Amino acid sequence: MFPTMITKASMLDVIRNGEGDKWVGAVQLVASRKNLTDPLEPLGLILCATSSVWLPVSRNVLFDFLRDETRQHEWNIMSNGGPVKSIANLATSQDRGNAVTIQAMKLKEDMWILQDTCTNSYESTVVYAPIDIARMKSVMTGCDSNNVAVLPSGFSILPDGLESRSLVITSRPEEKCTEGGSLLTVLYQILTSKSPAAKLCTESVESVNNLISCTLRRIKTSLQCEYG
């Protein structure tokens, strides 16, 4: 998912964390692209931003946290701090972590979240996108899904490949002998203008940078690893 999004875009900036930034070692990449013809995405100017950071949290713990709708309000700014409830769940494999879910946000009455989670022995991903309720209901009743434009964002989680450390947060005590930390990559895609002729403004770039920083800060706070 992430490589495809980035290769379609034109690179705008590479931001290295300053001395005052708590996210030491994280690098943010910002890019833009224009969708002129693809009906599966919103037409217009799309801003993409991604950042990767190491966390002292095992991959299983991080994956379970990000896909848990009862804790989504802890990191997802889109929910405005309100509760999120799963209203439909479709398993995509025998692994409990592989599923497509539809989630409702209490404070967003005209919008649902379509979430796709996937995990295997190498990587775990949590991909989600806001979607208009009326359009989603039409798809659920058998209408053509090609008429629904989706702009996904999400997370990729990789094990760091290092030996386990005593400070790594795991879901079970026995995991401490085998699991290290995780490399978390977050990517946001935002439609900044519906006009293909629109120009990107610095305010949009600053806004998406703040969005990523705030999301990472909330994740670290929730998992109690601000200084990991």
C-alpha cells in the first residue's frame, strides 16, 4: 500500500526532526499528487505524508492497539475524541487480525470508517478511510462499488529485528524472551482541493505535518512509551 502511494506522488519536502522535537530519529516525507481520472479516489490535489519511528512495543501489542475500535479515539483525530463502534466485521482469513470492518463514529453522523487490517509473519497493517454513509449503504445493498471514491491512510508495523529488550512492552510475559520493538510507519493522504488546477499551500503541508506528529504523540502516550 505505502510504496504505491508514494511512487504516484511528487516529493515536496523531507523534514528531519529538530532538537526540540521529541520524535528523535523519525523522518517525515511530504509529497503531492493529482488525481485526474481515477474514479476509485477523490478527484483533485492529494497531499501525502509519511513518517517512521521506532517504538519499544512488540508488533502484536501495537497492531492490537491500532485496530481496536474501543481505543481508536486515543489516537485518531478524526473521531474528535468520541467513541467508535464496529457495526460490521468480515474476516478475511482464519487469523483473527485479518478483517475488514465498518465503524461508526458517534460525532460523525454522516460518515463511517472502512478499515482493513492484515497481519502475517513479517508485517502488520492497519488501513482505514472515511466513507460517506449513503454511498457505503448503496454498496452494501448491491450497487457498484466503483462509484465510491476512497482515500486510505494507515499504518505499517514491522519487527525491528533486534534482540528483545527488558523495556519492550509485550502482551504476555513470555514474549519478553523473544520479541523486540517495532518500526511504525504512518501515512496520511488528504484531499486538499477538488480542483485539479489547485496549487499546494504551505498551510496544508504544515497541517499534515502536525497531524502526523500529533498522532505519533498520542500513540506513545497511550502505550506509555513517550521516552522509548
